[in-house]
Amino acid sequence: MLTMTGTIGSATAANSYAGNAFLGVNIDQAASAATPSTVTPRGSSITVAFTNASGSTLRVELVADSTGTTSWCANVATSPVTIPYTAFTQQCYNTPPGPAYAKQAIEAVLLSIPGGAAAAPVNVTLVSVTENP
């Protein structure tokens, strides 16, 4: 389990990452490796379990590379939640969202906590991530 507590800063502009916090795991990184490897999902969905004591807005994010330039997300509210890979999109926070996820290789799964209009407390724990057949 990974836990994050503290205060998340406010988002200073629409779609700004200045007020975002991320909590996650690299999927295939050896303890001795400096960078993670990528993995291409084989199943149909993932199940993510978490606690959200602060009631923060949460997204599950699939990250393609350590630069964070390519990722897909899905908004979540309850835990555990099973998310079909077909439900992930780029910019899931936009209307309309960006391109759908097509099982490209990924290196990390994260909980993304976007900041709001003002700074707010955050208390989130990532309990587990499981791929489903």
C-alpha cells in the first residue's frame, strides 16, 4: 500500500498541472534498474482498490513513459473499481476527451488527484492494482 497525505495546491489555470498530485507504481521495474520497462496489457480491464479519506477527485492513469507526455485516464469515485481498458482516454477531464486507449505499452499506473480552485487536504492510499483477463 502507498499512502499520500498533505495539501494539494490549487490549480492556477484551466487544465494546469500545478495543482496535481500523483501516487502510483511502475509496473515492471527491477529494484536495481534506473528506469522502468514498459508492459503491454493482455487483459480486458484493471481493478484498482484505494481509500480516499479526503474525498478528493480521483482519476486512474495509465502512463506510457516517464516523461508523462503520453497517458490515458478514467475518472473514479468508488473502490474497488474495475475499469475496462476501453474506458481510458487521453485528457479524460476534457469534454470531449482525447483519443481512446488502444492497449499501447505502459510503464506505470497512478492515482491522479487534480487540484481545485483552492488548496485542499489530500489523504489517499493506493491499495492494489490487478489486471483482469
